[in-house]
Amino acid sequence: MTPFTILTLILIYFGILFTISHITSKNNSGNEAFFKANKNSKWYLVAFGMIGTALSGVTFISVPGEVGAPSGEQFKYFQFVLGNAIGFIIIAKVLLPLYYRMNLTSIYSYIERRLGTYSYKTAASIFLISRTIGSAFRLYLVVIVLQRFVFDFYGIPFAATVLISLALIFAYTYRGGLKTIIITDTLQTLFLVSSVFLTIYFICQSLNLSFIDAFEEVKNSNYSKMFFFDDFMSSRFHFIKQILGGIFVTIAMVGLDQDLMQKNLSCATIGEAQKNMFTFTGIFVLINIFFLSVGALLYIYAAKNSIEVPTDLVTGKPRTDLLFPEIAFHHLSLIPSIIFLLGLTAATFATTDSALTALTTSFCVDFLNMDKTENLNKPNVVRTRHFVHVGFSFLMFLVIVLFNAVNDNSVVGMIFRVASYTYGPLLGLYCFGLFMKSKTVIDKLVPIVCILSPAITFLITENSKAFFWGYAFDNELIIINGLITFLGLLLISKPSFEKTTF
């Protein structure tokens, strides 16, 4: 597939999104539509669209790539996915009823009512920092792919590619917000899911395998080990670590994250929101099985056709997340290339457009108080929201350009890990609020606890083998992070003289 063909397809794709945006936001671009989609979203559209948000472009290319990584990951990611599924069920049964009972626009308003203003602003700030860095990192990794296979051909600099991408996202989200996102994410998820199944079909066709033969080929390959029970102390892949990590990462980074919860809160009733979450969980588990299968088939295809894993242009080291685009663009026919491009684009922009909308919502509600009755009818309130949306788009642009300037995988990876650490304090804050109903906290000290907790967690993970007899942490580290925050809040707690009903 030529760069011109890829660019043309991307422009057609965005043309469709602009059309949807125009239709959904016409005569309905107020804050109620932007923040809550007027509380009338269909649960099945939310459930399906959330797949596109939960599975970023990084998942689209990295999960298949890691299947054949030298570290021997194979299908170990599925253990984490099972933990995710348990986490989604806990969110549906515990957190969603709480949010609906309190009729929240921003989920961090719970912390304000339960613990106080400083705690509330701290929770909202954690989300803004974490989601900005995390979303920028995800978009950065995919823009690198587009830059390498398309925009370098035209001599377009990396910064311009990023700016154009964010400008396009801003253009179709700034008016309709969540109301538009619900529809566009449904379409983008359709592209994403279709691309996974069709990729499997075309690779099987290239290998002259039926689906049954492909299943046997994957099953008998060196890539299909799913459960790891050996060496609990030093192996990051152990089943218990992955399950626990999956559960608590999901609770913190989904259930306590404004982005994905905002979509759930747009359903009319708690029953519909829970139905959405249960349906989403089933689809999520199934689609990840197929992502892993794509990875195994890619490595089988590469081995039979003497295709090497592409190397990083800067470090010269193999980059497993470039194997999928390399095979799709350079070794398969035109149709599979188009399918891959649509899937990658859908996964990337479904995540980023949703994040920008959630960041704007959180800032407008948590810091500008736009949901307060006295501010609903203020003049220029919608214009202010537009400026906030522009501001976060530009901030994400700066963060991505910074990632590119650093140009060191280890440093960039560390930045992303630090962003993931910050969700631990959210876990601790909500656990304290939910389970210590007879206590409150010295509100002004909460920001200090939430800053110290990730720092202590970082020291623990960097020295875990020395401190804990060779133990290696993986995603379950978020439990330690949340526990440290919880204990810190206990140290600054005091009896609550108000009856807590939530």
C-alpha cells in the first residue's frame, strides 16, 4: 500500500466522523450533551463503543507483538484480561450504583462530599495528569507508525503530524462531546473488531490454512502458553500476579477514571448501565483472545516468509510492536492493508477523542464548577468549555512532542509507568471513603499523602528483589500503591460526626 493510498483512506475516514459529528451536534451542542449525552444513551451502543476506548492503538499493535517477544510472554496477557473481567464486574456491582445514587457528572464529586475539597481537587488532579500522560503516550506510539509508513514519505515533520491528528480529533468532538463520542466510538469499534477478524482471515488465507487448521497451528506453536504457575517470586508472568493486577488496575483505571465512567453515566438508569458493563466485559474478553491469536499467526507467517521483526530507527533494537504494520503494509495484499489501517486508526482515535472529552469534562466540572446550578446559565459558558477543550488538545500535543524529543524508550516507558502509579492514590482514596464510614480525614494533608504514596511505591518496585527476597512486581504493584495511600489516610484520619450514607 502506497503512502498516498493510506493518506486518502485516513481523510475519507475523518470525513465520515465529521459527518456524524455534524448530525449529532446540530442544535444540541450545550454542556448537558457534551458532559452527559443528555442522559439518554442506548446501553448497547455504549457497551460496544467502550471496546474502542478500552483497546487503544497500543493494544492493537503491541499485544500481538508481545506474543513472540524474546521475554517469552506468549499468551500470558490473557491472565491479566481475566483479572480485568473480574474488575469490570466489581465496578458494575459496587461503583456504578454509587455514582448513579449520587447523580454525579464527575465521579470525583464523591470524594468532595465524603472527604472534603482538598481531597476532591487532589483526586481530579490525579486523573487530569494521569490521563493526559497516558493518552498522549498511546497516541505517540501510533503516530510513530503513521509517521514511519506515511508522513516521512511526504517530508512532513513529526510535530506537524501530531498537530494535524489532534486538530482533526478536536474538530469533531468540541461541539457534541460525549453525545458525538457515543456514536463515533460505536463506528470505530466496528472497524476495530472487523479488522481483527478479517486480519485473521487474510493471514490464514496467505498461509493456506482453514480456521480449524489455524487453531491447531497456534495451539501447537511456541506462542500459545496461556497460564504461568512457575516461579511465583521472580516471574512477572505468574497467574496470581496477573489476575490480582488485572482486577485492581481495572478498578482504579476504569472504575475510578472519568473517561470510561462518563460513558456509563450517560445511560438513563443504573440497570442499563450495568447491562452495558456486563455486555462490554464479555466482548472485551473475547476480542482479546483474537488479538492474541493474531499475534501468534503473525509470528508464524513471519517465520514461514523469512520476515524479521523491524528494528527501531534510533536504537537499532527489534521493535515487536512494528511487526503487525510491517506485515500488513508490505507483505499482504491491498485489502488486508486497508483493514489494518482502519483498525489501527479506529483504535487510536476512539481512545484519544474519548480522553479529550473526559479531560475537558473533569476540568469544567471539578475546577470551573460548570455543573453547579448557579453556573448553568452563565453567558459564554459553552465558549469557556471550547477554550478548555483547545487547551487540553494543545497540552497533549506538547507532551507527545516531549516524548519524541526524549527519544529514549526506557525514559519514555518510565514516564508512562509513573503515570500509571498515580492511579494507586485514587484506589486508596475511594477505599477509605467506602470502607471507613466512621472516619474522615484532615483534608489539607491529603495531597501530601497522595504525592508520597507513588514515590514510596516507586522505591519499592525499584528495590523489590533486594527488599523481598527476589520478588518481582508486575501490575499487582497498584495494590501496594493503594494500600500505602489507605494507610496514610488512616494516619491523618479523625472521627466523622456526620452520618455517611454513601
